Amino acid sequence: MLKAFAVRSLLPEMLIGRTVYEGETEVVLVEGGTILDRATINLLKEKGIASVYVDEDSILAAVQKEKAAKAEPSEETVTPERDAKLDDKYAEDYRYVYGEMEKLFQEAAVTGRLNMDILQPVMASGRLRDLYKEGATAVSMIYTMNQDGDYNIHHCVHLAILSGLMAKWMGLVGMDRQNLVLAGLFLDIGKQFIEKDLLEKKGRLTEEEFDILKNHVVDSFKLLEGSDLSGRTDLMNGVIQHHERNDGSGYPSGLEADQISTFGKVLAVLDSYDAMASSRTYAEKRSPFEVFKILYADVLDGKLDSEYAVLFMRKLNAALNGCWLRLSDGTAGRIVYIDESRVTAMPVVQLTDGGFIDLNTVKDLTVVEIMTAAEVSKL
């Protein structure tokens, strides 16, 4: 079976499953069936290739060989490269989209209207689309960039990116994909009407405070209803239903599974994931693997849709390959393999000294966080 694998995490002896071409040309960089060596891996990195298809059996074999090399004193120790550098173009595009959305969200809070004159140039520029063009880059970048500013706006930009990725994974194209992206971008814009002290409150909310917070769903819907986006039914359903749950325990309408739209079910998963995976003033971010366990528990409890939650977790697992982690004992390492057949699988990690650890077999160690590029540069 072939598996998409981040180039930054390739190891010698892995088998390329599909021919790799240079950009959009027909120039062959690596033929399918090639067994990788370090020179070929370096070539792929130099050419800016983000991911390739690798034979899954060869991944485990390559990891085992690296483990053996580490254990053999006569062998040269190979440590993981500290190349978790920010993609400057990606960071620039993200700052542009965030800046424009900051203007749009702040104006909406004052006027109660969505300024399409701000949104349309963002969409026409293609810079938002570029943020979800490649999964491995998107997932590593949105959680490794230092993100100052308004958490709610960052959260909405994250959701637009995750929605773009999810749309591709679901096979959505054209207007359907754009509608899911825009639903993610605006589903929490109604929070701009809520006092910051309440949004950032630490600890349990009172019943009255929670009722106020729940109003953001309706406020977001009303803002869109008064805009040129109001006729896009899927988009509107996604925004108003992203806090509904399959068992009827959600809000604002207490809908059950067969009453919730596809976009509502998808955005419930994405919104829950990013809220837990991001840093907030009132709560520390969790590692993706801790979040996966929580999401899967919600699937088993009948709250989240199993089809979309499992698809999202499996695809995101693949995109996490190559990311740097901090472990609960303070050590750091880079993901080299995750078994995508189990959505709650833990990664195999190469540590900074070149050694390997399979977190599925070591129960006293957990992943604390995905490390930022700035943190990796200090290792």
C-alpha cells in the first residue's frame, strides 16, 4: 500500500511508490520503484518537493534499519535534521489573510455588516487557497508559526485552511470547496460581539455566561444572512450547525444526526480539533494525538460523525509526518512514522540524539506539543 509521506521525514531504504516530477513539468526527479538514499532525499528537498508516495512496508523497514544503525557503536550516528524552518511564502500569505480578516471582523463588530469589498480581493488573490494547497506544509505551519493577535481571528483562518484540506480529502471541487472554506472562515465571526473578558474567562462558565457565548452561532449566521453569501445554503447550514451534535446535545437547535447537514458535521469536527490544538488565553493547547483521543471518544459517544471525523484524523496523521514534538520528559524528536490505520495511534519518533522511540509501546511518555520553528532552532 502506498502512503503520502513528507519529504522532510524520509529515510534511506524507503521505496518511492510513484514517479516524482519537478513542479508541473514532465521532468522526472525520481522514478517510481526507486529505493531512496541520502543523495536522492537531499535532491527532493532541494527541489522543494513537500511529499511523495512511499511503499508503507518499506517505511517500517527503513525505521528498523535506522534503529539498528543507532544501536551499533561502529556505525555513524545520524540525527534528525533541524530544518523546521518557516516557509516564508506561506507565512507571508498567512499574515496577509489574517490582516485582511482582522479588518473585516473588526468592521463587522462595529457596523453589523460583512464588507465584501475586503473579502473579494482576498479570494481573488488566491493567497487563501495557497494556504491549503499542500497538507503537510499547512498542518506544520499553522501550528509552528508564532501567532500574535486575536485568537478568534487566527482560529477562523485555521478553520478556513483545515476546511480547504478537508474539502480536498472529501473530493469537493469548485463552489462546494469554496463554500466549505468560507463557512470555516466565518463560523465564529459572531464572537466579535462578545466581551473579551467572557471569551477569555478561565474556569467554568455560569449558565448565563454560556447562553451568551452560544449566541455567537446565531450572530455569525445573521451577519452572513445580510451579505452576498446568504444564498449559499451549504455555507449557511455549516455556520449555524457547527455546534450541533449527532446525539441532539448541541446548539442552537438540538438537532440530531439526520437533521444536520454535511457541512455542519464536518465543521463540528474541525472546530473541535483546532480549539483544542491551539493556544488560548484560558487553556493550554493539546497535542494532536491527545485531541484525536478526545475526538474519537466523541465519535464513540455518538456526538461527532464517524465518517468525517475518522477521515479527518487519518489524513491529518499523514500530514503530521516530519513535525517536531516535545515529549513529557522534556526531550524533543521528529515524527518518522504514524500508523494511519488506527486513528488513535501514537507516532514513532526519532530523538535529537538519533535514537528512535515508538510511543505506542512506551506508556510513561506522552506528546506535550507540536514545537514551533523557533523552538526547534534552539535545539
